[in-house]
Amino acid sequence: MRHLIAIAGVLAATGCVSVPETRALAPLAACQTGEPMVETMLFLGMARPNGSVSRFEFSQFVDSEVATRWKEGFTIIEGQGLWFSEKRNITEREPSRVLIRFHDGGAKASADIEAIRDAYIKAFTQDAVLRTDRATCADF
């Protein structure tokens, strides 16, 4: 999961940074299309100390922890995380999933996101789950 730190650095350099739930995002100027919203992405590593998270386990997690909180909808993208292991002096590769949700940026939405992060960390023995938030306009 050290790759999350590397990803955070890359995202910070490109303007996408993690915003703590205690800090509100700057309001957007009027949207030309759609409504002001917050786009949150959660980066979930699939490796764990004794193997990896199976597709079945991940699907069960999504059904029990994500879909119950994000009833309005969300997107899951399969990815491949890369991070440099100082211990082994090599670039590690790790399958990953990215959950994407658009929401109002309120306290309830943030609390649900944090509950999902905490549940994933506990369920699959993770070091961290990277969260990024950014103000955007969305039209459904």
C-alpha cells in the first residue's frame, strides 16, 4: 500500500489532492453545464499480507459496505498500482480498484466515505486507502 503515497504525490502535483473531511472544498463558479458537486475517488489495493483480495471478496465488500451507503450510484474501475519498495529496491505492482462517487460534499457523504475506507482497511489488512476529493460540475 505504499504506492498510495506515491499516487498521492502524483495527484498533488497534478492538482488533485486529498481533502480532509473537516475542510470544505472551495465553491465552484457557476457551472456552464450541470450542478456543483464533489467527485471523490477511493484507491483500494488488492494485495494483502497473505495473498490478495479475491473478486468474490471484493464483490461482497461492495455489496455490504459501498452499495448500502452510496445508493445513488458509483463507478468501479480496475487498475494497476505501482510503487517503489525501498525495502526490496524494486517497483512493486499491485492490482487495485478505484471507487468514484459524485456527491454534495456534506458531512453525511464524508462520513459514509470514511466508513468505507475504515471498513476496507480492517477487512483486508490494508495500510491505507487513498481518498481524493475535487470540486466539479456534473450533469446526469
